[in-house]
Amino acid sequence: MSEAKLPEGWALSILSKTISANGLISDGDWVESKDQDPNGSVRLIQLADIGDGDFRNKSQRFMTPESANALNCTFLKSGDVLIARMPEPLGRACLFPSVGQEAVTVVDICLIRTGEKAAISNKILTYWINSPVIRNLIAANASGTTRKRITRKKLEQFELPLPPLAEQKVIADKLDTLLAQLETTKARLDRIPQILKTFRQSVLAAAVSGKLTEEWRKVESYLNWNVIKLEKLIMASANGLSKRSGKDGEETTILRLADFKDAVRVYGNERTIKLNAKEVDKYSLANGDILVIRVNGSIDLAGKFIRYEKNEEIEGFCDHFIRLRLNQEKILPEYLIYVSNEGAGRQYLKSSLSTSAGQNTINQTSVKGLDVPLPPLKEQTEIVRRVEELFAFADNIEQKTNAALERVNNLTQSILAKAFRGELTAYWRAANPELISGDNSAEALLGKIKAERDTLKKQPKKKTAARKKA
């Protein structure tokens, strides 16, 4: 923002000149593991504690007062501005609220204490740092290859638009109100995915218990269901291909778990192996086959069922899967997925896992022992239709929720940008010219700070104690 475009009474100033003479801009302290003590009474504030406008109070690292003093640590004060010099996101800032005990911060957090008689309030400084303009400036000035960083020295030299102090309070109050309303909206939207997850689980539970089609069954005069072992519904089963390369035969795609995301096929990273005719016959997949995750480090994935949809080309499967070829005159693959991946079916499969060296494994015998509540094929078709219809409804709500969340996030940045340009307080400035001019202008405030600094420079330096306590 150029000076020509500044609102009346505002000024441009680098960050280091906006804080008072008794203020502070400093890196955090270099505290190594050997300096920490879980029984210490001094809290060590870390990057995980710094939210995008909020203090998250997540970390649990401590040190003793003796170690903090020996390292000449800077003790935090309530209201200090903390800026994360590493992602994510880079440059996020929050106010330190006090944590009920002495606290210091790690070196990757920049500490700014505006001090008494500063030209900028700690609230406005936090909002400015989190605004799109400064966040983009931070990104442009970051260094590093694997993890970007912003240095304190660069932060000190950033030029900020500076409103008069009275206007800063009005801006901060407006932002507090508007952003609190947005946070309330965002919190409500954030709850919707969990509500939809519970809804989907309830739909599947109703589907495999018969409640979803209870009225339909009465109209169609269908009898009650039977419970049958999965083994009686399978025509064939097999573990996948174990070899990782072949010398003879046709190049054939061998599916791995990496070729699926949330049980949906993804493309672009397939692995091919040469298979001879016998191997192709043994390991090829047919439409409607079920792939069971035979082994995986995650207990939430091992034993999960995936429905295979036929590709144009012949595809096989690796030994991380068990292939089930169903008798589709008795059971639909889609219906079996409902039974196996939720509720009692999923609990049975998880309880059948064996664990060794961090890997969870299930065998064919356990898979075939799954109890399947089995309705007639016509009712299975109706169940699948209803589940897909209800899931499509939930998916539509989720898409709208995600779009609304994106709009809320964009609106937050838009509001901060308007505040940064002075647009939120245009009417207030017109109504209160005496509060933004003369001695109340930002230029006057900066002049007073400069005069105070010049006076202090002429005074003899005092000896400082090792402990930099708040």
C-alpha cells in the first residue's frame, strides 16, 4: 500500500519502528532436548501452539527455571504477539494468553512485545500479520527448500499501514465481532461431516438389518432373512501374486492398495509385471470380484472389502489382497460391501486379525467365516438402490458444506483485507476527524516513539540481569 492510497490520518511504517522504546522483537530461545525437563515448571511454547489467529495450547514441553535462566531465555507476557516462522501456514500469528505458569518459546517463533505507548496495538498487529497482504509478503520473502522459513530480520522490515490508535481500537472491535461470527458459522459447518458420517453408518446398519426395506418387504410379501456364512456364497477365493517381476509373458497391471483411495480405483501409478498364460488365468480379476485387504499396518484397513469394477484391460492383484469371486445369483457385491465394512461384520473381521511385526493380517478361513444376513436377490437390489440414493443425498450435502467452508475462509481473508485498507472504518473516520488528526495521527505517534528512542540512546546503558523475566 503506497502512502498516496492511505486513509486520512494513517501512515506507513516498518514494524520495528511501530513498537515503543520499551518493546521487544526477538526470536524465541534455542532450547535443546537436553535443556528440557518434564517435571519443570516453565512451559516451552512450540509451533503447534500457534494457530492462525488463536493460541491452541497443544504442546506439553517443560524446563526448569534454572535452565531457563542459564540460557538467558525471554519469559513471555500475556498479550505478546507470537509469529510462527515455519509452516503451516508460514507466518501465522496469535496473542499469547498466559498459561498459568511461566513460559518461554522455541527459536522458530518470533516474539513481539509492542510495549507501552506503542504506535500499534498487539491486536491490530496480529490481525495485520494474518492478513492476505502480509501473509503473501511473508511467503515471497521466505527462504529454505524443504521447509520454508521467514527470518525475524525480514519481519522487522515489513512496512505496515498504521491507523491512529483510536481507529485501531474500532478496527479491532469490528474484526473481533465479525470474525467471531464467522468462527461460529465455521464451527457449525465443521460438525456436518461427522453428522453425515453417522448418517451413513445408520443407513448401512438399517440396510443390513432389514429396517431399510421393512415396509417394502411387507408390500412385496417377502419372508424373513437367513444368516449364511460367506463361504457358501463364494465360488472361488485366492491370495494374490507374490512375485514382483517376470521374464516371460504379457505385461499385466497388478493392483496394489496404492491403486485405491477410499475403496475407489485411482489411476496413474500402476505397476506391471510379465505374466504367462497360466498366471493370467489364475490372478486375473472379473467384474464384481471382491478384493479383501489381507495385510496392512493399519487395523482400520486390514480386512476391508473393495468391489472391483472391470477395466478394459486384464488386471491382476498382488499378495496384499485376497480375491473373492461371488455367486452373484445369491449375493450382490455391493450388498456384501455393506455387510463387511460396517457394524457387526466389520467388528468380526477386525477381531479376526492377527498382528506380527506391526502388520495386521487376515486369512481366507476367517474371511469365509463372516456371517452374512442374506435377503433375496430382489431385496438386495432394492437395498442397494436405496443406500445409493441416500448416500448421493449425503454426498450432495457434503459438497455444499465444503463449498460453504471455502466461502467462509475466503470471507475471513476478505474482511482482513478490507480492514488492512481502512474500508471497515471509512464512516467512522468521517464522523471523528479530531481522533485521526494532529497529535492523534499515526505520524504523530511515530514521531513520539522516535523521540523517545533518541532520548534513550543518549542515556548511559544500564547493566542487565541474566534473567529476562516478564
